[in-house]
Amino acid sequence: MAEPVEHAELQITGMTCAACSARIEKVLNRMPEVSAAVNFATEKARVDFNPQSVTVPALIAAIQRAGYDAHPMRDFAAERQVRAEAYRHERLQFVIALLLTAPLLLEMGLMLAGIHLMLPSLLQWLLATPVQFWSGKRFYTGAWHSLRGGGANMDVLIALGTSAAYLLSCAMLLFALQQPVYFEVPIYFEASATIITLVLLGKLLEARAKGKASAALEALINLQPKLAHVECNGSFQDVPADQVKPGDIFLVRPGESVPVDGVVLEGASSMDESMLTGESLPQTKHADDKVYTATFNQHGLLKCRAVAVGAQTQLAAIIRLVEQAQGSKAPIQKLADKISGIFVPVVLVVATMTFITWWALGSGFATALINAVSVLVIACPCALGLATPTAVVVATGRAALAGILVKDAAALEHAHKLAVLVVDKTGTLTEGKPKVTDLLPAPGSGDKQLLQIAAGIAQGSTHPLSRALLEYAREQDITPARTDTLTELSGSGLRAGINGAAYLLGSPAFIASENIALNQAQLLDLQQQGKTVIAVARANTLLGCIALADTLRASSTDAVARLNTMGIRVVMLSGDNAATAQAIARQAGITEFRAEVLPQDKAAHVQSFKAEGKMVGMAGDGINDAPALAAADVSFAMKSGSDIAIEAADITLMRNDLMSVADAISLSRTALKKIRQNLFFAFAYNVLGIPLAALGMLNPVIAGAAMAMSSVSVVSNALLLKRWQPYNAQR
């Protein structure tokens, strides 16, 4: 029996660099039956655990012992308020540090200009001390917690580096004051104060940039209406949207957003569903149509019944999925995580060796120490930790606004490698709404009898063709025959008993397998027109055939052409016969297809492409194609009304449009390009910067400025992903 698994999301405070997230992740994963992933960019931990072995308070206690703090995820608005307050406090610390450091920076600027105007040493001490111990208190606190927890983070580097410069300057000043005649000595108060000020500036800019990275998620959350007009005792009253219950009757007036998911009872209107699907064209709504939370009513008055509220709405599911994706880790991040875990100890060793080497070479204690300080303050594990997750946060948020829901960062990464895309025909390439086009009764039978029998048998099936038959029968005012027994044969047809006689309804191949003769020339003619043919028989006698056509989606041909241009091999799977499948494939511009494929055999076809060593994607409706979707490296589920299981696919497309698959792959390629750029910059910065500092070629102030800006540049580069646009928006 499988062990029970629970999931928890914890908001973590106190992390200052990627080494912190690596430390917390290591601590949590050491606990029994716990699997945790900590995201430095979002400051969250996603934890899977066995509640019989571990509790949430125990997880939080372990994080606290490691020197940090955590709490279960709060309401988004409350969390945003706490962050805003923390940001204001950090901004105050920076402003005070800047005011105190400004005279020291002015002195440095004048020296660079050739003007030697030195501030008195005691004044420099007075200016630098509050910066070191008040503005810089966070670094000492963070370093202490990190060391107490058995690790080392960026705070350790900053605290060590600035303390070394400050204490050396204090020692020099004390030595000068004790001399019979006071004289100016080389001091480095400006270096320690400026480093702290610059790092505080970098953290402020980084926090702002990280806030912009999650702007898409915040925009989705803010879309939720606050009030609903709910019917109560014969009149409509305004109540908070979170108090609406399933079954409640509510109004949506023109110019308002839908408060909960519902179904239209009365009225007609056009709804702007772009926030849900990314589709800018309005959708017409009538009685029995479904409406979704936060979609915008453009003109008519709608009376609706609530069917899903709160966490059960489609918007809530989208928000959960985006949060899940933004908190997940891409496989490409593994190397950066490994390096971040050992980064600080390695830098401490390099700084120590730098000090020893310069002192041993006779450069003097002060010079050796300052070069070691440069090594400490230029090293930046933050850039490594932010390189991947910030790009993932921006990309998944941007995708959600375009109606593309990415389940996790791994799916986002793998999509760019796809070489083969397997697409289901019905509902993916086509509209998925076949319509009856031809009734072909056999001699001795008539249209009415043929349709009556076919509709009667079809009542027992949920197949799209069966629904099309029933809809056509209603349009023709034909009452379906009543069946006594019914047996469905997956992918073939149905057997039914009507008034004691045995009837068959199914594909021509199924009917032929029962030794019933068919007009093959007639069948071939219909199939070559792209029509699907089903046959009806009684005992061993053919009653006739019915032809249905499923219209190709308007965008399918362009989507296939775009996928081919992107170097992706498109293969169509269809349960239709070869002639019909070939006709649809030809219309869509697809050269490779597989016909007469049963639903249970689709997964085997996906596996056959994977056996060729290709990365294979599968696009289907997410329900009938579930085995094939599960077999694919990346699965794309086309949305089907509101009945979609959003969590089932790697990537869910809120528009029933193959062009969205191409958009998802395009976004994946763009995001991976940004991630690689970020990782290259982060690695190159440290690989080049640390040796230059060790060689004495970087002043500590310049090193501190470079370190502060490295994280900002990585996050800013990730924010450029906001420029990505889906194909339809580019035209």
C-alpha cells in the first residue's frame, strides 16, 4: 500500500543568496520521507512529505535551526503587504547608508580627478561606523544564522570582507592617535562603507526586479472580482464573491466580470475571455453556455447559476498551476545548485590564499588584506541562484497570459528539444464537432429508418460521432429507436438489441468484419473527400451508411507550416481509414500520418518515435488521449470546454488551437536562450572576477559594485522575456 503523501508550500525569509536555498533544501531533504525544492527567486519551498513521519511545524523548525525562518503560505494580499513593509525598511537603511557614505564617495571621486582632499580620519570613522553596524547589521545577522546552521552564505563573505577593511582602518587610526605627533595613515573606511551601501542598493534593485518577474501571477490574482449579485428571497443582493455557493443564482451586468464559474440560464452576450485563453476575439454566450470567473461581460445581461466557486474555479486552477510552475526547478539548474552549495567555502579558501600569498611576497599586511577583501566582496553566488528561476517565473507568467499553462519548469525546458510532434486528428487539427453530411440508405431502407436506428444505438455512446448523430436526429425531428441491450467495442462500434433484433453501428471495417457487404466505391469516394463514414446493419443486412465531416480548424494549416519551419516533424494519428486520414492530412499540410489507430494503440506509436532517439511531444484533448500524452516527453492538452483536467498534461492550452503548441515551443526556446545567457554571465562573472581580485587588479569598492550589479543584470535579462509575444499578437 502506498504511503500517504501531503504537499506543503512554505514562504521562507532570511535567504540572501543561492547558497541559502541550497542549504535549506539539503536540511529538508535529510528529514525522513521528505522531498523538497527551494526556489531562491520566489523564496518558497515546495515540500512533499509523509504526514505519519513529519509535520509542517517540524519542517519549519528544521528551517529555523538552519538559521532562517518560514511560515505556511498566507493570502497573497497579506504576503504582499509584509513584503512591502520589509522593502520600505530596507530602503530606509539604504538611504541612511547612502547619506553617510556620500562624503566618502565624494572624497574618492575627487582623488580620481586628481584633487587630493582628504576628510579627517576621525570624521571618516564617525561616518563609516553606523553604516558598518546599523545598515550592515543584516549581514552580521545573516552570517551568524548561516554559520550557526552549519553553512556559509553571501552574508559571511560581506561581513568578513567589510569587517576586515573596517577593523584594519580602526587599527591604523588608533596607531596614529597614539603617536606623539598625529599624522594621517592609509585607512579604508570608504571601502567598507561603500561596499555595504552598494550591496544594499543591489538588493533593493533585485527585490524590485523579482517583484516584476511575478507580475503576471499578481495580475491573474487581481482579476478575481470582489462582489457578486446573488439572488436571495426573490431579489438580488451584493455579497462578497468568496461567499457564493454552488447552485446560487447570480447576475452579470454589462461591463462587469463574472464572479464565479457558472452556466447561463437566461440572456445573451459576448464575453471577453482573453485573460483565460489568450484569445482576443469575444465569445458569444447563450443559455446553457458556461462562463468563467473574471471573464468580462461586454454588453448583455446574463442570469447564471454558480457551478464552481473559490478554489474550484478555472481561474483558481490556473493560478495554482502558475504558482506550481514558478516554484519548480528546471533540470538545467542542477549544475548551478551544486556549485552554489560549495561556493562560499571555496571563496573563503581563495581569499585566505590571496592574503597569505601577497603577504609572503612582501607586499605588506594592509595590501594583502585589501586584496583578500576584494576576493570576498566580488564573489556572488546570487547570480548563479537567480539565473534559472527568474527566467522560469517570467516565462510561465507570460505563458499564462497567452493561454498556455506550463505544469513545471522541466516541461518548459524539454519543449525546446522536441523533434517530433504527434497530433490527434479529432479536436486537435479539426474542430472536434463532426456534422452529418450524407445519408445513404441501402435498397429497401429509407432515410428516416436509417437515422432512427443509428440515433437509437448512438444514445449509449459518448463518442463525438454519436453526439453528432443525435444532434442531427433532433434537427430532423426524428425520435431515436429504443434499445434493449447495448455493447460498445472500443474503437470499432456498437452492438445493440432493438425489438429483439440485433443491430450494428460502426466503422466500415467493423461492419465488413461481420461478413456484411459494402459499396466500396461509394465509401472510397466519400473518404477521399475527408469524410468519416459509419455503417448501420441488422443481422447480416446492411441498412445503409452515414457520412460525417469534421471541419479543419482555420489555424491548423498555418500552425503545421510554422511547426515545419521550426524544424519539427508533425505526425497525425487518426482512427479513420487511410483515405479519410490522408484527405485531412493533405488539407492540413501534413505529409506523415497513421490511420485506423485505436485509442489504446496511440501510446505505442509515441513510443515508436521515442525509440528512434527523438524527443517526442503529443498534442491531444487530454482525456481520450491520456495514455499517449503520458507516454510523450512533453504532452500538450487542448482545452475542451471546462471539462479539462488541467493538472493532467505537462502543458495545457486554453485555446483549442494547434498554433498554441507552436507558441509554447517558441516560448520554451526563448526562455532557454535567456537561461543560458544568464548562466554564462553568472559563471563568467565569477570565473573572471575572482582571479582579477586575487591578483590585486580590483579595488574593493569596484568589486563590491560589480557584485551588487551582477544579480540585478541577471534578473533584468530574464525580464526581457516579457517582450515575447504569441504568433497571433505578432501579426
